[in-house]
Amino acid sequence: MVDEAELRYLRRCVELATQALETGDEPFGSVLVSAAGDVLAEDHNRVAGGDHTRHPEFELARWSAANLTPAQRAAATVYTSGEHCPMCAAAHGWVGLGRIVYASSSQQLASWLAELGVPPPPVRTLPIRQIVPDAVVDGPVPELAERIRDLHRRFHDRGAG
């Protein structure tokens, strides 16, 4: 369950996704938060340059492996605008990060993109727990999902992607 304090982090993810969109990238944003509630790192999608591994969740997993102890990683939470793709879920699991909270699910995204006539991605869309079975996951968050949907619509309406 996502509480009001956690909505602050998810709203920041939406801001980061908006920044990504404004720079011509796909609208995804993520924030890594310590057990004490401190923002440790944040990022947004950077795939527009052609490297489709530059997802924010993947970058935060790599950052955490380089900067946090295993115990700190396990106690941290990743807040993100969209549910992790399989690549990002695997990175999350491999570095031992803790809970994941997402505003919109991969199932929602697949549905929205199909409505927009966007071809499916080259990697199958799967729920996080199919990749990391013991992951602690919360989402989607209905009050933010429509904002995320609008960002994706704007991205694809302008002929990107």
C-alpha cells in the first residue's frame, strides 16, 4: 500500500518522466530512496541516443551497486513512473535492491501503446515478479496512472518512438 508520504516520491518520478519527454525521450523517471526516506539518486530515461539500456531503473541499480552496501540496497525503495521492464527487474534483483513502487503497470503501458497503434517492444512485457519472484512490489497508483498515460500519448502523438 502506498501512503501519502510515498506519493511525494512518485510525483517526483512523474516530474522526471516529464523532463525526459521535454528532452525528446520516452517518459520514464525513477527515484531511489533510503530506509530513512532520503533521496539517494534519481534519473529519467535516456534512450533517445540509441542505447536502449539507458532506463532509469537500470541506472539506479548500477548506482546502488557502486555506492551502497548490500544491507543499504536491501532496505532502499525504488519509486518509478512505470513498472520495471524485464531488463530493469533483473538488474534490481541482481544487485539486491528492496521494494519497488510504481505509478503505472507494464500491463497498463502495453494497453495504452496498443490503443495508440504503437508496435510492441522487442522484449516481452512481463510483471516484475515473473523476473524476481520474491520482489516486494506495490502499484499501480490510480491517481498518477492517468498522468503517465498522458505523457506516453504526448510522446507518441508527436511521431517519436
